[in-house]
Amino acid sequence: MYRKLPSLMFRGSLCALFAFLVFVGAFPTGAFAMGEKSKFVFAQLEYSGGNWNPRPRAGRVLVWELVKRTSVEASLSTVSVKPHDPAIFNYPFIYMAGDQEFEPFNAAERENLKRYLEFGGTLLIDDNAGKPGYGFDKSLRQELAALFPGRELTKISDEHTVYRAFYLVNRQGGRRIVNPSLEGLNVEGRTAVIYSQNDLGGAWARDGLGNWEYEVFPGGESQRVMSFRLGINIILYALTGDYKQDQVHLPFILRRQM
């Protein structure tokens, strides 16, 4: 049996309350701690063919920054999960990366991943090669078309919550800017798939000595700063949904909790 992720109602009301109280400091962050199982875990999709993990150190570096900068409690150990594995439902956020063409998912993998997205999961896809129309980008678009026939990735509006979930982000980040916008796919009224062609992982990654693995261009280190801010925002969007847009309803929500 699948473990259903939080419903849209939860994400739109109780989740809004939780996010608001944590970020304004109404409760100490430890008040919500319930042990290791309650911590955010950076999960990465392990698929067949191609190269599913071009930036193996990127996720852990991003999580380290997430813990330092926000109230989110997170495990510093990352995990991988395969598309057909029911364990995918344990993670509200999954990162998919690649720099090569990959094998199409089979029917079981597609069904499981589609349910994950429909039940509230968020998938961040990162093209580490940045070659529109070729390799990873080509395979990815074909796979999403098979998952959701008749739908296409579209530009995410500059006013979208993902650009203001924690930081106010007005520029793209990544190892290099191939696409000046994120693209997204809406599922059940929310942006369940977020796609960057700019190699966010390349901007996050450090080597074993703590040095940056890749230079970022054309924006230099300020572009790297934006890469981390955008990555943190996307994780918080996955955890809290559109709570920023829901704050007008908070007085009503708080009264309901009394």
C-alpha cells in the first residue's frame, strides 16, 4: 500500500500554520522535533541508463546550508531511491539530476512516480549538461510527456512562491545560465515538477577538501549565492507549499486551533 503524502488541504492550511509559526519564531524549533524520522532527507532519484549522479557531493552541501540558514531540521546523509520503489513516498522532495540521455522508465516506474507527484511529492530536475534538445534534456521531456500526456513544461512565473519561499530570488542560479527561467509542470493545482537547465548541483558541489568543484559563469560567485538561495527555496516550497500566499488566512486558522 502506498503511503500517501500530505493532501493539498493540509499543505494549504495546517502546513501554512506550521511554516508561519516556525519562521516567525512563535515556538522554538525544537518544539517540533520528533527524532531522526522527522528530519528532512535529501533524496535523489536513481534511474537506469545515462548518469543519475553527476554531482555526488552537491546534495549534502545544499543540506548543510539549509540547516545553517533555516529552521529546518535535516539529516546530513543523502539517500537514493528508484522510481518504482514504494519508499519514494517517504520523501516530500526528490532531486533528479543527469548529464546524458537515459533509458525510458518502464510502466511500473511511471505509475509509481506519477502517483508520487499526484499525492503531493515535489520533483526537482537538474540538467547538469545544459544542452537543450539533446541528451538529458531530450530524454527528460520525453519522459514527462509519457507521464502526463498533453501537458508540457512551461516557464515558472517570476511571481511564483518558489522565488520567495525563504529568500527573495530575482535571478537564476547554477553552474552556467542556459535558461533564464525555471520550468514547471503543474499537478493537482500545484507545481509538482520544477526543472532547471542551469546545473544547480554544479554550483553547490564541493570537493573532499571543501573547495568548489566547478567555476560558475557568467555571474561568478554572486551566481553561486543565487544557486544556494534557489535550492533552499525549492526545498521549502516542497515542505510548505504556497503558505506565503496563504498568510491572509492565518487569523482564521489560528482561531480554529484554539
